Amino acid sequence: MDIMKMQEMHIDEVRILYKAYLNGQNLSANTVNTSSADAFYLWRKGGAELFWTTVTSTVFELVGKKSLLKALQEHSKGNANALLNSYMAHLRRFRRFIYGESPLEIASIKREKMTATKKSNTQKLIPMPAEPVVEEYLQRWNTLENYQLQESALHKLFFELCPENKLIEDVLLKAAALNDFYSTNIFSIYPVAKHICSLNIDERLKNADATLVGDIQKVAIGGVTKNFYSFSTKYCSHHNAFDFPIYDSYVDVVLRHFRKQDKFADFNDADLKDYAVFKSILFEFRKFYGLEKFNIKQIDQYIWQLGKEYFPKKYKKENLS
């Protein structure tokens, strides 16, 4: 690869060449898209001269970390130290693209692969939360026809046909639709609808009252109190998605994963079942990784897809409907 010629190119031209290289490396589509964006972070934030000076430096590791850390501290709202390793990895990959892989780099890559294999034979390495990653997952969401049509049908039901929760018939329709679409496995939906109808929830939904989830989730059926936590978050969310994020086991396992990996927040597993705390954890997640441009519904959609893709069913907890 002629580095001198590339240094005269526009960033988009270099990115096309790099992306073609990535596509030939047997990488996942997600990794290709993320790396073809994040590798050029220094160029976007500091200009072409800073980018090329960094990637061609004879002391690349030192200069790269210093330049990236400074750029992240100045331009990212997330934790710069937490983001550094991810961006540095993509910059290293670009350097291998222009120079080829030295024996030391090849050995390092082999060690990384061996470590990843030992760590988990089934679980793929999860991409670091970052704006390009979230944007890609949101684009994916818009291509999921079944989910789009399902959401459209529920929106019509909740906002046009049955916007209030005063009549048992309206609540029963909405609860039954949610139970079917989300497969929440509530085998007797009428007691749930009757319970919701008795709570006079409309004002509390408008006021984003987080305690409402707790009031809805516990329902007596046949003399036994059932706990429908995830269903309750879904019922509230479909009335007010920007104030009531949805909890389910995919979201649960992703939050626990990044708590362990990056320590973005200090919480116990059981805290995720306390809805007010769960909401605060999601907001901490968004702030820590510099994702404030996305609303909480978009964060919800991103995390759910991430969990569904990277964690097989065996990682899911018991039915949390």
C-alpha cells in the first residue's frame, strides 16, 4: 500500500480502501463497520496531519495512546480512559493495513485470539458501546420488518384505539396483544388486565411515575401472587416509551456484562429488578459511554439487540415476564 499517495487522499477515499481490506479479513459485518468508522476518529477530531503523524510514528503505541486520550477527553462525553482501548485497537488495525503485520503483531494477534477462545467458546466478543455502534444497531432495527410492523400495530392500539386505561375491555386488548407479541407467557391475562384497570394509571403514566411498574407487576392469580416485572415495564413503555425503558433478560445480561468489564456503575444483580434503580443504571450507562445523543428508547433498542445477538439462550435467566 502506497502510504504517500494515501496521505493525499480525502478521508472518505481512504476509508473505502480500508473497508475493502477489512472485508477481506474474515471479520464480522459489525466489526468492519465499527472499525471503518472508529479508526478515523483522530482524523475527524484533529485533522489529517495529526492522524498520519500518529499512525506512521516509530513509537506508535506511545503517540497513539497520547493523541487518542487527548482527543477523547476534549470531544467525548464518555469516560475517555474507558473508551481508549477500543479506539486504539481500531487504530492498530489500520496501521496493519498500511504496513502489514510484523512478526510481533502477528504473535500479539494470535495471543488475543487464544485468550478470546479460552474465555468463551460460544460467546463472541461484544463491541464497545460507542456512537457508531449504536447508530448501526438502530439502523438494523429499522430493517426488522416483523418488529417494525409489530411496533406499529401496538402504537395504533395504545395511542389511537385504546389510549386510556379506564375500561377493562381496552386494558384487556392491550395486555393480550403485548402478551402475544412478546411471548411473555402469562397464561391467564384477564386477572392482569383487571388488576391494571383498578390502579387508575393514566396520570401516573404521563408523570413518568417509576413506582407504577412495581404496582402493576404483582398480580394475584388463583390465590398465588405472580411477579410480571418485564411485562409491566413493557405495558408502561408502550404508553410512554421515553420515560419507561423495557426490562428483559437480554438487557439484564448486557448491563451486567459491561458492569464487570468497565465498571460503568456500581450495582448488584438484584438492583435491576428495582425499576427506579434500573432506570438510573441505564442513564449511567448512557452517560459513561458518551451516548447522550440517543434517547432512552433508542438505548433500549440497542442494548436489546446486542443481548440477543451476543448472548445465547443459555445465558438468559428464568422467564422474567
